[in-house]
Amino acid sequence: MSIAIGVDIGTAGASVAVFRQGRAEVIADGSGLRRTPAAVALSGGVVRVGQGAMSRLAGEPSTTVRAPKRLLGGPPVLLGKEQHSPARLVGLLVGQMVATAEAVTAERPLGMVLAAPVWFGPEQRQALAEAGRQAGVEVLALVLDPTAVAIRQCDLGVQARRAVVVDAGAGGISVAVLAIGPRAVRLVSAAGDDRAGGDAFDGAIVRRAIEKLGPQGGAAAGDPVRGELLRQRCEEIKRELSDLDATSMPLPFLPPCADGSPPSLAMTRAELQALLGDLLPRTALCCERALRDAGTSKQEIDALLVTGGMAHVPELRRAIELVCGGAKAQLQPAGALAHGAALLAGALSGLDEELLADEGASGGAQSRRTSSRPAAPAPVPSRPAIPAPVPSRPAIPAPVPSRPAASAAAPSRPAALAPAPSRPAALAPAPSAPAAPVPTPPVAAAAAPPAAPAPPGSAPGPAWLESGLALPAEWAGVPPAPRSQPSLPPVPERGTIRNPSDAASLLGLPLSRPPTAAELEPVALAVLLARLLRRRAVTGQLEIKRGERSVELRVLAGRGLIDKRERDSLLDAFGWPEASYLFKAQEPRGMGAESIGLLGLAAEGLRVQLRGLGAEELEKELGELLDLAPSVDHERIGVLRQLGLNQRDMRFVDFALDGSASGRHVVLHGGIARRTALQVLGLLQLFACLRWKPVVVKEDLVGELARRCGRTLRANHFEALGVHWSAGTDDVENAYRRLAEQLAPGGPWSEAAPEACRQMRERAEAAYAVLRDPKARIAYRRKAHPDIDFHAIDDLLDQKAKALAMRQADREAEEETQRREELRASWHGPEPRSRSSRPGARDSEQPSPSTRPPAPSAGPHGTGAGKR
């Protein structure tokens, strides 16, 4: 299986999507983030990229650079005592994205497509192409950000005569007008502005914060470390005010106030709106310019798509909607640019059917799958020049000549969206040539026969063809059926809930397929959360009621706003046999609540239900599946990461579910309890995260062991043994013993791939030799994870241990006091004491022989109580 990737290097973050088996998917990095922070740190020969670099930005600003994309096309950057070219810094980010794709797929990409903003100039594009080549993967093309979004919509089966795409990122804004058809996208006009981005907005917020803080703000303005921490807090405030009316955040890194209290920054949404400044006019101007260049009126807009971090600001979306005639803005998910770029990479690398993506003067010709590369591709200019505006309603143009027969030879691939060549000199514009019909490669000709001319008086083509665009003739045919997408029924306003009570009904929940009408009334609580409410367009209040008990969950754009008490109550509701629910579409308020994915909430409730089932019941329901070999479906890895598995279960998933043994074998020998292993298998089966196939034959096992051997040899000692860096000596010994049994000579693994097993045994022995010694393990973990402050973690653990020891001492003291009281009661018995006639004398009582043993000597009153 081969892959191609699409990479979006943004100003604030970078993301990567993988194209394989006809699909594209945005994947997460090693930290579980689908958006890796765009930061690079170079200090003492050590390179840190992403979150590790961001953690050092505040402490070491002189050796760390944030948003290196901004520097492309400029002079070298001084980090520490060395100078680095911006292309190298961005190349490190691209290399991190390539490494993420390789770690998930265990394959080397055939090629990649990089997304570029409209406001990039020729020098910046050339530098971006050079940065991509430094990652060691062939750069197939550069694609404009709006075009990548349109390609993703095209893959979803969306068609639009005029679609306006707005990418409002941290570095600037890109606006484009495009025509979207079946497997085809054409850019009509585009406009961009690099001074209307989220970074400029963040700068305005920081300046406002410094004014409000007074002397403390002056301390932040004069100190780069405190200034960076203040900027990060302002970004958090901006995100919170997208959902809230007001928020406040403590600033412990600033000097205390006059009264000794720590300073804090409070801000309202109204203040945030006032700080938008000229961002809204600049955005509106870009939209108007793109519409004017396309010759498109507001009434002709069929779709308005917005993406980017600033697109989450409601005021910016409203301004865009106002310019576009009131069209409703459709917010695209994070990673949409990388997704579209990966789809184009799959077409250009020959992994998918042809994809027409014409950027006209911006990129040259259509993107097709062929066998060779053009000699001199044309670059994409800073602002795409449209030769002549397309009239609003011109006559339908003459059809493009139909394609030749399938026997025609496939030509060389034309320039596709400014492909990045092997040498920078090839980025010079190619001489223009007369347009000619592009024949279809033999593979695609059978799927798309030549379009016959329409007879006189026949019905016109699709409505979006009447726009006057010189679209290919095959667009006028009947659009192909869109690719199968999991359809979701609308969210019912009210209904009843019936939670499953046995393993059969639990494992049969429709969590990986569209639910039927019979499964919606009544509906299981897990299905309601994971299938019906988990959409960005759903916002409102969900109330679940059973008798006098009720649970409320606030839903905001596909996520839940919930505090700890409400979360516990929601998990209790998974155990209710029957209940009713009411959903009200409204804008929830989430002050003091945690935002959590609804899929994770559903999975957490299902784990509670699975823990209530016996191992025999689960094993019986899984049945014949346990005779097959389970392996993780990498196309569902994004879903798996949202299920909230703990570290122990994730180690079981990573090292036991590799397709090398049957389900019954991994249940008994997977390193965790049998019942827990069955619960994990049941949960992953519920969400379709597993692939079941016959137990691998020797040929398949050899390939799997070769890939696993490559990962093991590149991993650090902890990863080589499959343990977390916090593992103790017992965990290390158990992991080493488990690997030794699997890799032992004479076993099925060693017989299939003896050399790979020998290398993995040597690697495991080397790791065990270091990690079995506690002192050596502590020293190595600092070397393996330099971005983690283990001194702070150890201090916290010591404080926790001391607190637990003090709590244990208090508990023992209370128990000792209680034992003394019981002993005293047993000595005196329940009878009331008789008072002495002498004033001030001690009360005494005569216990019965059955209540205490005889006293060795009598007291002054004959009781012996004084010698207890």
C-alpha cells in the first residue's frame, strides 16, 4: 500500500493529511494534536519542533522562533549564535509532518502537496518549495489555500456554480471565488491581505492588556519572557470569548499589585469587538475585490465556506456574510487545507482517479495523473491575475472538444497548481502556449466516456454550467454519485432512551453506521451523543430525565460543556434502563465548565456499561471474531484517540493488536487482565476501530515484523519495551519478559523473521540493561524527553507523597484514639460512676469481674483506676 500526503504549514500551526486506499484523513502527531504548533527551537545542536519548542518559547526566546512561515523569502534568522535560513526552519516543520505520517502508516510517502496562501509572493513560494524538498519527499505541487478547501468539498460530492472560500488564518486572509463540479474545481478569482490575520488581532489584544494592567503591564512590555507569557494568555482569552460574554485569567508571572494580590486580566466580548480595528474592513475589502474580479454578484453565490482560526470569531463571520449578500457561512473543520492537499497529492501521484483542479493564470493547467513531469512549470503569483472578468450571465460557451478514444497515448502531465521542481530555477514562468484539449489517460478513459453533443432542443445542462465559465465538456454530463458518506439523521427534539442491558444489545449499537428509524425511538444514550449530537452545527441544551432525577448537558458546536458533578450524573444515566430526553436549540453558557468531545463522553459511558458485564458474556458475544487476528484500523486512528483509553489499555492496543495473533491469544497473553482485554476489544469493535482477518500467514507476518522492527530500532528505550517514561522497575521487568517470550527462538515470530527478531531482542536487551536500574532510568528519561521538566514533576510527587504520609499519620492517630476509647469503655463498663463524698475527689466506679481483669493493686478508693 502506498501513500501521498498533503501538508498545511500555517502561521500558527501545521497539519498533515494522508491519502491511502482512496481516502484522505487528517492525522494527529505524537502528542495527539491534529494541529502542531508552528514553532522551532535550536539550542546546542538540539532541534525541537512543535509543542516542545512552544514550551521553551517563553524561557528561551533567543533560540526559538514562532511562525517561521512569516519569514519565508527574507534574510537569515539568528537563533542563539547561529544563523538559519527561513526555508530550513520551515523545512524542519515539514519534516515533522512527514515523520508523523510515517509513524502512523509505517510507509514513506510517494509525494506531497503543500498549501500556500494567496498573499504569498514568488519569492515566498520558491522558499516554501525549497523547504518542502528539504524534508526528503518529492513536492508534487503548491496549491492555494482556498482551492484546497474546494477540493475537499468536491470529494464530498458538493457542487456549486459560484463558491466563495475565505481562509482567515493567523498570518493573513485569502479569499477566492471557485466553481466546484464533480471531481473538478476551477479558480475564477482570488485576493489576499497579509495584514488582516489573527496575529495582528492578537497584537491589539496584548496592547490593550498592557494598558489595563498599568505598572504590571509595563513590566511585561519590557521583559521578553513575561511578554511572551502575556501573549499566550491573551490568545486563551480570545478563544474563551468566542463562546463567553466575559472572562478573567490570573497572571502569576507578573509582579504583584500594590495590595500584594496577584494581578489578573479581565475582558469582555464587547472589548474584544472594539479591538478588531481595521481587520473587518480589510476582510470585507478582500471579499469585494474577489467578487468584483470574478464578475459575480452577491445573489449568484451558491456556497460560502470559511476556515482558519479567525473564522471562529463571530463578528468576522458576520462581516463576511454581510459582504456576500447574507449567505450563511459554513465553518470548515480544522485540517481542511491539508485534507484537500492530500486529495490532490493522491491524484498527482497516481493513487487515485483524475482530479481536475484548474487555477488558470494562478497555476496553469488541470491536475491529472500521468507518467512524466513538465520541464518548466508556472508559478502562482501573489494575487492571481485573471485575464478578463467573467460576465455575470453570458451565453453558454462553446463546448470543449471531447476527449479522444482510450487508445490514445497519455501525454506528459501539464503544470499542476505550481508544482515544485527539483531546482529553484525551474520556478521561472514558462512561455505561454495555445490551449489544446488534454486527452485522458487510458486508465481514466474507460470511466469517463466522451460527451456527445446535445441534440437541438434538448434540455439544458446543470444550472451551475450556465455561469459562462469555460469548463471542460465532461462537466456537463450527469454528475457521478458522491462517495459514500455516513449520513446522520436530524437531531430529534424529544424522545425516549433505552440503554442496552446485555452484551448482545450493547455491541450491536449503531456507532459505526447510520442508525435506522427503529433504533432512534427509543435511542441509546451512547448513540444520541456519538451519532446525533456530535456535529459542529448542533448547539443547544440536552436534558435527560427519569422520574425525579435529571441530567443536563450543554452542547456547543459538537462538544459538551460539563462540570465534574454533571459528568458523574451523565455517567450514571448510562445505567438507567429507560429515560426521556428533551433537546432545545439555544446558545449555551459554559462558565466554569469543561469542554469535552461528545464521542469521548459516549465512550466513557460505554466503558462503565462494559465493566458491568462478565468476561464470559463478552467472550460469548464476540464469538467467532476471537478466532481471527485483530489489528488497529489506521484509518480510524483519529476516532481511537478520542475514546479516552488509559496508558495501560493503549499499550495493549499498540503492542498486542498488531494482527499477529488471534483474539483469544491476545486476551490471555496481552499483558492485561482477561476481562479488561475483552472490554477494550468490545469498545474498539463498537467504534469500528479494529480490522479482523485470519491469523497471519508467514508472508504477512514477515512484513509486519519488518515494519515493527524498524519502529523498534528508531524508538527510545521506553518505547522499545512498550512502557511509559513513568514506569517502575516491575513494569520494565514485566514488559521485557513479555517481549522475550514473543521473540524467543523457536517461536512463530522467530521462525517467520529470525533476523528481525534477533535485532528486536538485542534492542530490548539494551533497553532493559538501562531501565532496570532506577538511577540509570531516571537519568535516561531526562535524555529521552528533554522537553519535560522532571525536576518539577519529582517535586510535585514528593509533595504528594508527603501529603499522603501526613494523611496516613492522621488516620493512624485517629484509629489509636478510637482504640483507646474502646479500651476505656471496656474497663469501666456501661454502669454510671458513683461520686465520692469528698469534694474534689475523682469519680470512681466498681467494674464487674466480667468487664475487666483484676487490678494488680488497689487505688486510694479501692478501684485501681489510677493505675490504668
